[in-house]
Amino acid sequence: MDKRLKQQYSFDSLNVQSKTSKPIAKNVRGIFKNSTFQYLLFGAILIVLLLVSVKTPYLPYSWYGGLISTACFSIASIGFCLLMGYSGMASLGTGGFIGIGCYSVYYVMTLSGLSFFLAILVAILIAIIIGVIVGFISLRIESIYLVILTLGLSEILRNVYRVLSDSINIGRVEIFGMKILTADTMYIIVPILVIIMIVTKNLISSPTGRAMLAMKNSTAAAQAMGISVLKYRLMAFIICTVYASISGTMLILRNGSATASSGTSFYALITSLNILAAVIIGGYKSIWGAIFGTFVMYGMNTTILQNISFLSEHPELVTIISGVLVIVVVMFYPGGLAQLLQGFKGKISKLLLKIREAKYGKDLG
Amino acid sequence: MAKTSVNSKIGEFFYSPASHLIKLRKELQWAIAEKQTLKDVYEEEKYKKLTAIKSKYDNLLAKPAFKACDKVEYADKVMADKLQAFDLKQYMQHRAVNHALTKAIFKAIKKGESYQSAIEKHQLQFKKVVAQREEFVKKLQKEKQDFLLKYNTKDCTEYDQLLAKLKDDYQQKEKEINLKINEKISARSKKLDDKIACLEQKIANVKTKIKHTVTLEKDVLLSVKGLKQYFGGLKAVDDLTFNVKKGEIFGLIGPNGAGKTTVFNCITRFYDATGGDMYFENKYGEVVNMRDFKVHDVILQGISRTFQNVELVKEVSVLENLLVACTREYQSNFWIHALGLPIVQKEDKILKAKAMNILKFMGIENYAGWYAMGLPYGILKKVEIARALMSDAKLIIMDEPAAGLNDSETAELTEIIKKIRDQFNVTILLVEHDMGLVMNVCDTVCAISFGQLLAIGTPEEVQKNKAVQEAYLGVEEE
């Protein structure tokens, strides 16, 4: 009904609602602000980019490798993000935890011949056991000592892998009778990444996330409020190890083989350090930040820097660039690139206000 | 929930009546909460349904209403709306012109030139703006005349007929909806009643498995008996005994290092006391020994505390800080949180309403959405007290509530502490150095020194006590 006639001719003219229906543009904006939708959209865009790089000449093929390894390692970084940003603990054991995933897949699939998804379940179970052990230790040991302890644990795990079987090779995995080629692994990896993002976001904004934050800020206050430190520390470590383990299963799915003794293998110390750097660059309290940081550490080299002719001639400069980036971020944006982005938003709105004032003068009152 | 005998310890590993009781009570609490809000929830549903029907009717009535309305009035309204929108647009133009003039004049004055030309230019532009408006008004008037030529009839019959018909229809539908909602309410409330009765029965059954042998004296809430806390050779608290009565404000005073905070930490189980017992009548009217509980289970018995240095979560809002105190009250578990099921939001909504009420009571509801980081210290202290109120505690322990506050804030705090005691029906136990606050607010004061009791009584009695004076001022030398 015409709004001018409502006062007099509406059906229930005594209480006419002044609220008009929302314009469509506003509704659309509301959907875009929904985090679950954002993550799904992100997954869709990632798959499109990967398809473009594989099937068409518009993007070089090197993009596929960079983006897919970003997606794999992002799962581990998100878990680390939860551990560091929300529970206030750090670990250098990510590399070792990634190995759990690789080796469970290898043993479950080659020795017992079970399916890939069952192998993931086994990987999760073993990761939970390791997470419980580290979680119990974290009750007694804190901060930097815990970091060193997890570093030692990671090296022990790596040596165990070396003794078990130095190099593993599972070839191309078969799922439901279909062989998964390297180019098709994205249909498994990207959906799992999106699911992990959604679950993590749900946890962060739930009472569990609040309890973890309370524990990080003050253990005493958290305990007085009925939060069991044992329970939530265990939870944080289990989530971290399980995510890293899933990340390992995805990596072995993509690569098909891995070697424990080489310095650049997935479960070497360098992986743990790279993930730590990724989370610090991206911002240790933001899921988007963790993914972007992982891209900087794992994907930027093959996607962008190698296509610049100067840098491809001097590959040693690439490491220097990422090192400088870490220093700059830690010095100026301790909250990571997520903080940088937030600051950028504020600056834009300030600029708009300034332009407005230059034209119309200051707002009165 | 007293400790059962050693024989049943293995059994306790598989089934502990205490934790079972906690679970049952949580369920009962949520069932009661749902029963209380049942009517509001369905009322909302009913309101939504009715408004949907009404808006449907409005759409049906749109055409007849246009036929029935007074066309001259309608045209006037349309004209006024359009003119208003135009004026809003022109206002910004006007401002830009004025701002340009001001800038030009300032510039001319700075250079020492005359600004006559700027004013002339401004007047020219201003005239242009006025002319634009006149033109627009003329256009609108022409539109109005055209409109009136096109539609000049007024026909109410169709509208009246349709309205009468719809009104009958509406009454019928309203009756139907009411009936349906009432049925739903009665069915659900019956289910809830059954559930509550069942739970109460279960709780009574479990209670019989736990023996409570200790009874407290009349009106006593907390009884500390022979409390000892040794750190190596240091006797921080040595054989301390006192009783806290229900509904009083109990102050614990003493010189620095007297062991006041240690007593608090023993009661809230941060320290495992070397010896002695602390009997407490909990939320459910049972007398329990606090030594049987772990530190994070103390809040479930009805003891909550604040800290000397504000210990809030700085990265979340004030409202969410209050929700942290309710972590144990959520029925949903980790898996439900991970999947993000709507139950969590439902529970959040109920608890947020409760938190807002408490913030309103403390007079800081405006800060609900603010981040705790960067708020003034006085506000943070209030937020901490509000957080202690969230868990429906029976005993609130305040560790130096006035530390770091100025005089006016301390005076306000005195009022707040008294108000909390009266309104929430709680007992307050506080440690304080500010003697003014203690003497103003406390009903009973207990003075300790080197972990031993010096005096207990009303503030005046304790003030006159010689041992207390000596402890504070030192012994007079002759």
C-alpha cells in the first residue's frame, strides 16, 4: 500500500508500522557479512582460480602448485591460530604433527588397504592422543619452555618417522574406484579447508572461544569463573594437532610421496617455523590473516615472485623478502596484516570525511 | 557432596554422584528458564503471524484505498514529500556555496584585497539556487493539476465492503491462531512440568547417596574452622576461626602481610589449605566442606569473587565478559559449539538479557558493547563486580574493591555494595585497606595479624580493641 495512505486506510490503522521493508541492496550486504557465506565464496573463488590455472593459459601452471599448498598448510595455520591467539600458548611441533597425518595415511592405505577417508579418521585419532599428551604437559610448563618442549617432541616424531620408513610413496590415491590425479586433488582439499574455517569460526564465537580467551588473559580469573584450565588447554592442543594432522593427509594426497630425512620435508623444523611466521604475519587472531600469512610463506614465491624476471634470476632474494616482511609486520603491526587492513578501513573513512568537509564545511552539532 | 569412603573411590571414577548432581541441576535450571520464557516466545510467534496477515490484507486493500481517498489531500502529500527530498539535496548545495564564500573571504583578508567580488559571485550563485527551487515548485504544481484532472472521483463503497469482509476474516483467523498457540503452550508447559518433576525426583534420589553430616549454627553461611596455610616454614594463616552470617557484609582487615588474601584464596580453593575446614551452605541449602571441591567448581556452589587487580578479558566486549562467568551454565557442549547450531544463540539470548539487567543495575549499560581494553579503571571495577553477580552466587568475595579508586568512586562503591546486598540477597565478604569504607559498609569486622585472629565484632568494637591498635600502630614503648 502507498505509504501516504497507510495512516488512514491501512487494515489495522491504529498501529501502523513505520518500518518499511529493507531495500534489496541492504539484504545483499547482510548476506556478504555472514562469515559462513564468505568462506563458501572464498572456496568457490579458489576452485575457479585453480581451474583457470590448470585448464586455460590465462594463469601460469605454477599458480596451481602455490595455491594448493597454501590451502593445505592453511589448515595447520588455522589450528595454530586458535592455539596462539585464543589460548595463549605456542608450539614448534607443527611439523611433527603434520607427519602424523602423512604416516597414518601411508600405513593405513598401503599396509591394510583401507580407504582414504578411513585413513583420515585414523590420523585424527592418533593426533588426539598426541594432543592429550602435550596438553597435559602444558599444564606444568608454560611459555617459551613449552615451545622448546614441543620442538623436542617434533624432532623425536621426525626421527621415529625416519626409523619407520625414511621415504614414503603412496602414488595416486583411489577414492570410490577413481584415481585422483594431481589436478583433481583440489576437489577434496578446498572443501575440507572451507569446513575447517567454518568450524573454527563457530568455535571462536561460541562460549568455548570465550572461555579460551578468558584463560589466555588470566588463568586465575578463568578458574574463579568455573573454567577448567585442564579441559580447555587440552582442547586447544587437540584442535591444533588434529588440524595439523589433517593438513598432513592433504599434503600426502597432493604430493604422493615424502621424505623424512631431507631438510625441506613437511615434518622438518622449517615447517613449524614457517607456520609460526605465517600466523604472525597474518595476525594471530584472524582466520583470514592465517590464510593470507600462509599464502605469503608458501604461495607467494611460486605465484608472484617467480614470474618477476629479476627475482627468478636471483632466487636467494625471495627468502630475504619474506624475512623483511616478518620484521616490518612485527615492528609496525603487531596484530598482523589483519590489523593493517582494519587500520586501512579507518583511514578511508577519515579521508572521505575530509573530502566532505573541504566541500561543505564542518558539520554543525 | 562430602568425600565418600575410600572403598568407593574406584566406583567414583566411573560414577560420581556429585558430578551427576551438577548435570541434573543444570538441566533443571534450563527447564525452569524455558518455562518462564515460554509465554513470551509464543507471544512473539503469534505477533509475527498476525503482522504477516495484516500486511497481506494491506496489499489487498491498496487499490480500493486509492479509489477511496481524497485526491486533493493525496496530491498535496506527494508534493510535500518531493519538495522535502529536493530541499535536502539543495541544502548541501547551499552549504557548499556558503563554504566557498567563507574560504574566499578569508583568502582575500589574508592577502589584503577586497572581497567584494567574492560576495557578488556568491549572491549570483545564491540567486541561482533560489531560482532552481521556484522552478521545481512550479513543475510540481503542474504535476498536481495533471493528476487531479486524471483522477477526480472519490469512491468509498468498494473499500468499505472489502474492509468489512476482511475484518470478519481476520477475527476468525486470530481465533484460530490463538487456539493453536494456546494448545502449543499447554502441551509444552505440560511436558516441561513433567520434566521438572522427573528431574526433581532424580535429584532427590541422587542426594540420598551423598551424606551431609555437618550442620551449621542458625543464620551462619560460612564457617571457617581452624584454617591453616603454611608455605614451608612461613605460617601465613594459623588456626583461624570465624563465622560469616547470612546477609551481612563481613570485612577482613589487618596490616600488610597479615594473610587476608591467603584466607580468600583458601576459601576459593586457589590454595589447598594445610589444615582446617570451611563449611558453606551452598545455593541449594546443603552444608558442604569447600575442601572437597576443585577451584573451578567453587562457582557452582555459589561463591564468586573479584580480584585486587582487575582481571577481565580485554579483547572482548563488556557484555561478553559477563557471559564468561556463565560458561558452566551453558547446556550445549563442544560439538554443538563447533557445528554452530541455533541452540547456542538461544542460550546466548537468555543469558545476554540477564547480563544487560545486571549492567543496568550497576549503571554501566552504556558500556555493554565497548571493548574492556581502554575503559577507565572505575568502570572496569564495576564490570568485575557485575561479573561476580552473573552466577547467582550466595557469597561474593571482594579482594580490595576500593584499591585504585578515588574518593568519589569509593563513596559510590559503598552505595553499590549495600545495594547489591539488599537487592540480590547475597552475603559479601571483603578485604579492604580503606578503613573509611570498612567502617561505613561492614556489619562485622574481623581483624587478623600474622595469620591469627585479633578481634571480631562490630566496627566500633574492633576500632577500640587494644590488640588491633597495637597491630596497626605498633606497641608503645615506655
